[in-house]
Amino acid sequence: PFSGALDAVAHEWGHAVTEKASQRQVVTCQSGYQTTELCYEYESGALNEAFSDWMGTAVEYYYRGYNSNWTMGEDIKTLRDLSNPSAYTSYCSGQNRPQPDHMNGYINCSNDGGGVHLNSGIPNKMFYLLSEGGTHPVSNITVQGIGISSAIWIAYRANMDYWQNKATFKDALDGMVAAAEDIYGLNSNEVNQVKNAWAAVGIGTIPAITASASPSSGGTVSGGGSYPWGASATVTASANSGYQFVNWTENGNEVSRSATYTFTVNGSRTLVANFTVDKPIISISPTSHNFGYYYVGEVSPPRNFIITNTGTQALIIGSIYLIGVDASDFIKENDNCTGQTLDVMTSCTIQARFSPASAGIKNASLSIPSNDPDNGLLDVPLTGTGATPPTFTIAATAGIGGSITSSGSITVTQGGSQTFTIASNIGYYILDVQVDGISQGAITSYTFTNVTADHTISASFVNITYTITATTGAGGNISPSGAVTVFYGSSQTFTITPNTGYHVADVLVDGSSVGAVTTYTFSNVTSNHTIEANFAVNTYALTVSKTGTGAGTITSVPTGINCGSDCTEAYVSGTVVTLTATPATGSIFTGWSGGGCSGTGTCTVTMNSAANVTATFTKIRFEENDTAITYTGSWNTLTCLPCSGGALKYSTQTGARADFSFNGRGIRWIVARANMLGKAKVYLDSVYVGLIDLYNPTPQYQVVLEKTGLSPGNHTIRIEVSGQKNASSTGYAIDIDAFEIVP
């Protein structure tokens, strides 16, 4: 009959959802039947019925949107109103009764499973408030609505995961809180509004904020009372005359120093507003101190004393000082309090130490004056016990090469200090300092502090050494070589020896030249040095000289001599030099001398020492203008490029003659023959040789006379104009181009 009402149909589907909740098992309900859903009786049954109403309303809201409402079945017959449950009745124990909307109206009916339809009005009102918000008229609790979508989602999650078969309204509250925490998080607004909505209908409570004053005469408080979960609460404290507000505390712990304290309500709280009499109050921590045992002359660590103004007016501190018969055995230091004015709840610090001058129990006090009306002179007892300290021995020794000061057995009082100075002698350095057998390195000073046992200290020394690094280049050696160790102040001699064929080129000491020495001595060595010997291959000069009447050049293999221009060259020892003589035109090479060479072939010299070689060239051709030729009569010079020497002399004067004296075994007369030349008379050593015809139809340069086989020695040839000619010649002239000696 209700199929025409969307919310009624959805209501029935809500029962199906409840029946299929996965976490519930089959149970036997109070009425004796078994089920897996919420038992359809009493509070669990009312919750079952209410959940279906919530589902129906939510489906209608989803379908109709803003046209939805909070009544059930209104499309056919209105059965219930979630926003105002008492507007509709349900049959209970023989009569129709209005649905309750608060637990104070809950009725245990004799029918209807204890009134499941009647009492569903209580959770229905809760769901309405949770969705839409509002203030319940009975509990006067205000709920902030979270919207029907969030509300049904929390309810569905609680039904599926948390509500058991016999769930009460309180169980329903707990399940929805857990579901809201799962979905929205702890202390979320949704969790708080679930609690508020249930509390509004009498299930659960809202937090109570209790505020009180301590002491009660100190002031008044306001703001206590009940607050919805998640609400903002403000408590206010007002001090009475003569008092000041100090703070708010909870369980003895300070929560705020503001007289107006605002917070979010997440549970019940008991807050106390603390007041204090309006005056300065001096407090010190600690109120006394025993330093314990310290040796005479020893100083204890500092003890901090903190002075705090715990009153309500400024605390003025006077000059703090030590008093008592043993005040001199205590030390006041780092006094940040004398003359200070401390505001309320501020502090300052002063320190004290114990340093007994003699053995025994010592007592004194820190005397602290202030404007505290109840404690104007605060004394802080100090005590300590002085003890006679034991003594210990430090044995100090030094090895050869240095000293330690002080040395021997040194007595030190416990807790005292002793410094030792270590010094090396000239030529030594500190090798190591050992304290109690443990190396401290090459230190020059060591201090034992806070001595509490016997100790030893020993110093060892070693000669200072330096390194002279001796190196050589190729071609010789130095002795000693390499890295040579030399003691401080000593000397070291090095000998430099070249290899065969080499000589000392230079010696560098610390990078500076000392010349080509063969020994060097470092004296009074006080630093590292270097010595480097450099050698060079021996070279010897080969000097070539030319002699004789002729000309020519001498060249060498290997190159170097080209004499010519370069007649002296230096060669590396052992070099084999081959000299070749080449005569110039008109000269001949007639032999070597010196350097072990002779003959006219090549000259080979091995350069193991300096050598001098002479090459002799002999002149054999004498040009027409050579001073060795004597002309008599009239002779003319004619430039003639093809001629020997580029010119010739000629004469047409009968009887004119040319005489040439020479030393050799033969002679050649060279002439430029032509068609205008005549005949010449020739005499050799004053003996007439004959008449030589110089005619030739065309110019021809040739030897017209050659005489050989002469005896060695000096000879003379004469050429004379005869005044005769060949019938074909056009003239009587004769010419002299050159003479050439045959050796």
C-alpha cells in the first residue's frame, strides 16, 4: 500500500541494508527469535526503524533535492516527522501516543516490540538535528548541521561496521562516533556534531566546563557550564582588590596566563584561576647547598642559585654578600642579581664556589636583601668540608742532546699543575716527548693539570741532519752521489770526474755556478743543499792553411771546413775528418803537409787533439796581365770575353816581345788565333824554337805551343813579333792570351 511513496519504499530497502550488515552474526533476540539484523525490539528495534526512516529521507533528498522534506509517507499517508516526531502518534499499550523526541519521553510499550515505531522518534530527531542543525527545546543543546549526505554516510558506516544486533542508543552513539572518526578524522567537526546531536536527545552528554578561583577570596570567575562538543568556550578571571591574577591551571598544570582563556571544547575540563596577594615575593632555588669534600686550595664547580619574583609587584634586590665565620672559604661570582629589579615571574642567577683554605667543615651564607615585606633578608646556608690534599711525584728525564726543565723528581700537590719545558742543544732537535710512556710528539712544553697520580715525562733528542743531493749530467760522475746525509755543522767534499772524451763544463751549487771545478766542499752545513755537475764532450780545433802560388779550396766530411772562408773548425773528440783539396782554374794541388797527411789525395785526420794541416796549390796559368810576364815594345790590351781571363795583349810592332820566366817541366802558350794575325818568333831559354803562325780564318782560342820534358828548374820563354805573316792573313800582329806551366 506504500509503494506510491518514494521515502516509504526506500525505508523498506533500509531494512534490507540493516539485515545484510556484514559484521553481525546470527543472535537470539530478547523475544526469542534469531536474526542477523538489529533485533526488532526495544532500543535496537527503534534504531532499526529509525535507520530505515533516515534512508528513506536521504533517498528522497537525493531524488528531489530542495523539494525534499522530513516526513515519511506523505505521498500516501504521513506516518512520521523526523524534524518534529511528537506531531504524529503510534499505538502503544492500548492507545495512540505521540512519538517522543528525547529520552525523557521513552516508553516501554507492551506491544510493537516494546515500541519500536514509537521510540524511533528519539534517534529520528537526532538525525534531523545532525543533518540540519538546531537547538533541542528539552536539552537546550545546539547542534551545527553537517548536511544529510554526511549524516547518512556516517550512519550507514556505523550500521555496516559497528552496530551489533542488540545495539542500544548509546551503542548507536558510539558506533557513529567511530564511523565519523574513520571518515573525517579524530576531533573533526563531524565527530563533534554526532556527539552533540545524540546528547541533544538525551544520549550521552556534552562537556562540562568547571571554573573556580584559588584562593576563593582572590577573585571571581565566569564562563563555566556545559558546552556542545567542538564549541568555543571562554572563561574569565577577575582579581579582587589586593590580589593579582596569576594563571589558569588544570590538574596543577598551567594552561594560560591570560585572564580571558578561550579554547575549543573537546571534553569536560576543571579549570582553576589562581590569584596571589599583590606584593613582591622572593624565592630562591636551591634554598641551601652542601658542596661536599674538596682539597685545600681546590675550587669547586660553580653552583647556580636562581632568584625568582613569584609575587605580583616588582622585586628590588640589594647588595648580595657572603656572611659567616668561614665566608672567606666561599666565592661569590657571576652576580647577575645585585641591584636588579625583577618583574613578576622573572629570575636572575648568582653563582657560588667552595675553595677551602684549610681542612675542616666550613659554613657561610649568601645574604640577599630585598623589598619582600615578609622576607626582607634571605639567608642561603652554604657548607663544605676542606681536606688536606695528597702529593704526587713527576719524574722528569732528558736524553743526550737537550734538557728538560725542571728535571728530576718534582713533587706536586693533588689537583695542582706542573709545566715542563723541553729544549734541544745546538745541532740537535727534539725527537719525542713521552708522558707516562705515551708519545706526545716533538713538543717543547707540557703541562700536567689536576694531578691525581704519579707521572713520568722523558724527552729524547737526535742529531740534526741535512741532505746534500748530488747529481750529474751525462759524461762523468760525482762522488759521493745521490742524497748524502750530513750532520749539522759538519763538512762534506764532493769529487767531480769526467769520463774519457769529456770535461767538466760547470758545477752548480744550490743552483748557482761555481765554475768547472773538480772538487767542492760544503763547510759548516746548516741547511739542505744541492750540487750538480755538468759535463761536455771534448772538442779539438782543426786548422787548415793554404800555401803555394796557386789557389783552391779545402772541404771536409763531416762538414765544417770550407777553406775558402772557414779554415778552422772544432770537432768532437774522436771524430774522423776527411779533407779534400780542389784547385782553382789555373792552379793545381800539389800536396798536403801536417796532421799526418801527405800526397795529393784526400787527407784523413782523427781528432784526438788539435791539428794543423797545410794544402799547397801551385799556379800554372798566367794571364796576359800577370806581372810575371815582361813586355818590351808597344803592346795593347783587348777585351775578349772568350779569352782566358777575358782579355789579351797584342802587338804589331816588329821586334816587340814578351818574356815569361817559370819553374816547371814544360810550358804552353795560349793564343786567340784570327785572320789578321801574323807569325811569332819563339825562344826557350834563349834558344830559338821556331816561327809560329797565328793565322786562322776564324777566331780560335787554343794552345799554339807546348814544350814538355824540360829539366826541373827555372826557364824562360820569349815571344817576339816577327813582322811576317801567312799570305792569307790581313795583318802582322801577334797576341798573348796566357801561359800555362806544365808541372
